[in-house]
Amino acid sequence: MPMVNVQITREGTSPDRDAPTPEEKAALIKGISEVLLNVLNKPLDSTFVVIEEVPLDNWGWGGLPVPEFRRQRQAGTK
């Protein structure tokens, strides 16, 4: 019985949203489950997918909090 933990930043896919939609999460669950079925022959009804949304300021990248890393990258300083 596979169990997959997915961590994503809590941010939307457009400027007017601050979190993934239920439909986006459902698509992740479906896609991950199907990969396990197709690659490892794991049945869908025995696959568990857990999505954990982590606040954006709780992630780091390149020694910086993600928002600052992205600002620097966009400005061309990273």
C-alpha cells in the first residue's frame, strides 16, 4: 500500500488566489495515483496521497525564504 506525501507552498496559481483549488488538489491526487498504477502496478484503491500545504514563508531556497529568493531572481540578482 503506497503512501505519498506531497508538500506544496500555500499559494495560488494566479495573483487573486492564495491557495490551490480543490480541483487542482484532486488533479494532483489523481495524477500521482495513476503514475503509481502505471509504473509500479499499485492499485488505485490501495494508494494514499497526502497533500500538505506549507505557508510560503516557511520554505527556504538558496539560503533565503522563498519570497525573497523569488524577488532576487526576478530582479536578476540571484
